[in-house]
Amino acid sequence: MEPRFTLTDNAIGAKFAKRFGTASLAIVQSPLDKITQELVSLRVSQINGCGWCVDIHTKELAAAGEAGVRINLVAAWREATVYTEAEQAALALAEEGTRIADAAPGVSDDTWARVRKHYDDDRTAALIALIAQMNSANRLAVIVHQKGGGYEPGMFG
């Protein structure tokens, strides 16, 4: 299946994509570590069924030297022993922040307390922004049928 639409080939889409990319710099340049950013991005993308983004974040984790077991177990992180408490808190926030319709109260007080135990204000802000932006990126890619498989680590950075 070919992509339906190339957003950047349209003046409005290109303007939006530029601003969307610029907004991500606040996250990339934040003190939230790169591995946590990639783990969270991967989990959000798995939940949303975004092959393009799953491709990106698995390959970026591998390129950063992450062990295959940590990459492969992200979808089952609750049943794994390879993530720190801080990473588990970030992954819980990613899931609850993505599955808003599945969880009546949204993000639970327990998850929020775990996040705040491990992340200061700047890292918490970056996590919130990352989860929101990944959900948006996933929706963009899924809507236009952007397929995974062709990404090379570092293509966007």
C-alpha cells in the first residue's frame, strides 16, 4: 500500500510539518534522557498501531546501543524485569496518556505519583509533551498510510 498523501508536498501541510518538527525540539533538547524518550515513543506507537513510528523508534533504540531484550519487551513492559522504576513510570504514563478513552479518569493518581517520584518538573513537562506529540505523529502517519520498514537511524536528526 502506498502512502495516500505526502503532507510536505502541500503548502499548508509543509507549514504544519515545519512547526510540528520545531515543537519537538523542546523535547529533544530537554533533560529527559534519549533512551526514555525512545522507549516512550515506541510504546505509544505500538498502542496506536503506527508501523512507521515503531520502525523509527526500534531502530533508534538499537542504534543507541539498547539491548534487543529491552526493545522487544516494551509491549509487555509490566511483565519484564529489564526496565528501571523510572522507565516503568514513564511507560505507565505513556499508556494511560494514550489510552484516554479506555481509562475513565485518564492518568491515575498512582501513575502520576510514580512519575513525580522519578522526574523533576522539566522532565515531567518533556514526558507530557512527548506523549502528546507522539500520539499526534502516529495519527498523521496512520491517516496517510505511511508504512514502516524504510527508516534508517538518524534520518531526521
